[in-house]
Amino acid sequence: MLGLAERLRYARVRAGLTGAQVHDRTQIGESSLSEFENGKREPNLSQLHSLARAYQRSVSFFLESTPVPQELVLWRARPEQGAEAIEAHFLRLCEQYHNLEIWCNENAPLVLPQEKTKLASAYTYSDAEELAKSVRRELQLGDRPGPGLLNALEEVCRIKLFHLEFQPSGTAASTLSETFGAAILLNSTSAPWRRNFDLGHELFHVLTWNVFRTKSEEQSSVTPSANEESLANVFAANLLMPAEATKTAVNLRLKDGSLTFEAVFDIAREFDVSVESLLWRIHNLFRSPDDTEATKQDIAKARQLAAVFEEREQTKAPVRPARYYALAVRALRRGEISTGRFAEYLDITRQRAMEYVEQERGDDEEIQVTPA
């Protein structure tokens, strides 16, 4: 259990900030920061607010007497620079989302099947495939889950999904907290179809968190083993490209045992996945392990042809999901949060926040529906 001094030090280290960097952001002297963290004196309320903003924490975090919950972020490839700041931002967004759910009475538990009984050493590719089938079945995603996966996980399962920009671009992160539940962080600059596979990959980690993670892990972030990553890839491929549906889509376009690259791009668009992930799926469904080099060559060729055949729009995703915004507006209209906090949670100016306040409610905000 940490007191104020220990929590101040914990939050600074967790955010990856030095005393000099904190001083630059808050104008609080380094000697004062040292005294705060050593318990020689306490910051006043104004200073505490400044430190909370710098560390991406709520003020209440520093005043609580309960133990600090585990804050483990799982990375596919942890950014070499600024990882702590990204993690702090991610976790702060999760906390804000959780607060909005509580204020709007919308705090629902995870409704997806979580693996609990299997041992990590005994988890197989077949287990990952079956888990993917179970998720598709429970969410009624059908044979082409890609277009609706993000919305289903956000709106139905209440997984917290955020998009930030970071390097390397081909990585993502996830976490499972006793406080705010499951959350996934995707790269906003990745193509939507690439983000779909990343989403499926990170979903595996969330669902198998209690299989591969131990409560004794004290790191703030960790990278999964190569075996766990392979299992996550198998899960994502089976989730987004079900075997029978993929085989049917390929067979319909086969001519004399060959598939044109134009057809490959069509199928990738149909399943809303990247051409690379589709080619690996085709490799596993139609080819032998000896054809690995041929598949790699096909992937390289597809990258060259992307300028010709890839017609999908590469939109940049917003940081916060639609449900987060909806809850924030609802909390504001119900008087659960102030205009200032609303502006903070949406990262907008107070002037822009006031526009929401000034919008008048309609006279008739309900529709009458007879239960079916």
C-alpha cells in the first residue's frame, strides 16, 4: 500500500519522466519534487493538480489509501522511445472511460469467453482455433467478421478501444485491469484492414490473459513469448478468415489452379483484412509448409502491386471510440461532470465544451415502442 509520497514517485516513474522533465511541464522545482517523493513535505492542491496532469493521473489516485492495482501493458513490440508516455496516456484514457461508464450507469462486465483452466504450456493451435469459433458464434459475426468486429467488441462486449500514433507502426497493445476491465490500443496510422488483424491479435491476449499472465508479474509492460504471439496470430486468422468461408472465396476465383493477384485483393477487401494476412491464410489452408518461400515471394509481389489493386481508403482512426463520446455527452447533460472535466475528457477547449452545454434538449426525446 502506497502513501502520497510513494504514489507520486510511482506515477512519475510509470510515466517515464525525470525530475527535470516534470519541472519543465509543471514549473515545480526539482528540489520540491524530491521532497514530495521523500515525504518531507506535501504538494499543495494546485501543485498536485499540475503533477496529476503531467503524470496523466487523476488527483484522486494520489489521495487513495488502497493498493495500486496492477498496471501491466502487453505489447507486441514495445516502442523503443516514449513507451512509458504512451502507456500512461493509454491507461488514463481507460480510467476516464471507466469513470464515464460509472457516472452513466453503463459499467458492464466483459461478455466474451475467457480462458481460465488451461495451462500456458498446454495451449495449442487447435485451442486458439476453437476460441476463435466460440467468439464468432457468441457475437454472431458470421463468415466475414472483419467489417463489424470493432463495433461488436466496443458496443456489445464493452472492450475499451483506443487509437494512438506510435512506432513501430506494426505493433499494438492490450491490458486487463481489475478496475476498468479489458482494453486494446491500436495504431491510428495503420490501414483499417491492418488494424482489424491487430484487433483480433490483441483480443486473443485479452481472452487468454489468465492463462499466460501471472499475478506475480511486477513489470509495467511485457512482450509475449514467440509461441504466445503465434497462437494470437492463429486466433486472429481463424476469427477474421473462417476456414470454410475463405476456401469458398478462393475456390470461386481459381482458374486452372491459379489465383490472380487481382482476385487476392478482391478477397482481402471482402474479408476486410490485409493482403499479407490473407496470403498467409491461403498458405495454411491450401499450401504445404514447404511453400513458405513461395508465399513470402507472393507477399513481396503483392506489396508492389498495391498501388494498382488496393483501392480501399486508408483513414486515420480517432483516439476515442464513439461510445466514449456518447457517454461523455450523456454525463454532461445529466450533470454528472462539469464543463471543465468534459473538455478534459474529450481533449477539447472549454469554449467548444460550452457549445454542448448550450444545445437545448428537444421537447420529445423518447419514442414509444410496444415490447415484441
